[in-house]
Amino acid sequence: MVDVSPVVRRLLSEVKATQVVVLAGGQGRRLGVNMPKPLVRLAGERLIDRCVGYYSSCGFSDFVVLTGYGASEVEEHLRQEHSGVKVCRDPFDHSVKPVGKAKALKHALEVGVIDAGRRALIVFPDDVFLDGELPVKLLMHHLQAVRLYGVWATAVFAYPAVYPFGVGEVDSRNLVTSFKEKPRVDIATSTGMYLFEERVYGLVREVDMDADRAVEFEEVVVPRLAKEERLYAYMIPGDLWIPVNTRKDLERAERKLSSTWLRRTRAGLTP
């Protein structure tokens, strides 16, 4: 039997104590498909399967998937492919009432699908990360920040970011003096991966479920954490994160994953 150090045992214990909450309520319209976004295929694998597999490979085993658009299809797929995953469907009619991720989180807390006594790793199936150990690295840094600074949450930021538009410099005559397509910009950009300690749930519970608009936790919870200096940042290189929002993003992710797989294969890191 391999002797595991106390530090490693503690880390494994913290991984097991962390629930992974997957916000999977999106639709694939901007990707050019009429289906729930989590069921869109990337490199032959559905986004939701890739997401669950990614965090499972780091030792996380407790998953909660919050469904919305096309909930029945997503839930049926999860029943067939990931039977141990807990599912919570938001209670709103998406064709009539705006929802938002904050409302979905609050509902899952209220019905007890999210365990209010344990920290949560908040993730999205349409975010592709090229660092296979990132979730564990995030947890390690988060735990240190909790001890040192008393933070309640940690957000993963990509830096520098790729600005998705062309940028021009324009002089006083309105003549363009330079132009650059999709430049890298020195802005720390949230990737959408967060670690929430239990105290954050108190802020989530304050969300107005009767609001006549979509309510996102990034606009009501995260700014409060930042204002009160309860939010820590874990920085990653911008090229290790691919948000899949459009058809072009999907194609870019396909190319990136293919080249990454080839490099790892040549280095003997994959079967």
C-alpha cells in the first residue's frame, strides 16, 4: 500500500467534502443548434459529459446539476450516463418568466439539493479548461486564502484575456491609425469557476425570486463579496480557458483540444 502523507490525505478529504454545482440551464441557439446547450457535442463528447468527467478526474464525486432550458432532455441524459448525479430543475416557465443563475441557485438551496452545510464549486459545462489539475489547484489556493484572509469565495480569472472584437486607434480626424483583431488585453476576466464557502449561501438566499427579470449571481452576489473583501482571485493564463458561446468558439475549442491531445500523446501522457 502506498503511504500517503497527512497533507495529501487532508487535500483528498477537502476534495471529497466539496460539492460540484453545474449550472446547465442554457440553450444552444448561439451555437447554431436547437437543443439544450449542455447536450451540444465538442470533439465527439457532450459538454455536460466533458464537464462531469473533468471534475471527476480530479477526485470530485458529489455533483448537483441545475437544469433549465430543455430540462427533460438533459435530465434523461444524466439518468442514462451519470446515475449518481443529483438534479434540480428550476421552477420557472422559461417562455414566460426570466430566470437567471442566482434564482436557480437559491431554489436549489431552498429545496435542499445543494447542501447548505458544505462548500460548493460552481461551474458551467460550456467552459473548457486546458489545465487538467486546475480544480485541485484552485481548492488548495482557496483553502489557504480562507485561512490567511478570511475570504468566503475564490474566483478563477484568466489573464491576459482575448478581446473578442477588433480594436482600432482613432485620431482627431477620425482616421484609424492602427487596427488589431482580437487583441490580448491586460484585464483579469472571470472564467465562471467559483468556490463558495457556506457563508455565501446567506447572500444567495437574499435573491428576489419575484423579480421580473433574470437575476445573475455575478451581479448580486459576487460584487458584494468583492466590496467586502471576501473574494479571492486565482489567476490562470488566458489561453488555458475557452468559453464556448458561439459556433466560432466551438470550432476553436475543437482545434485546441485536438492539438493538446496530439502533444500529450507524443509526450506519452495519454494512452
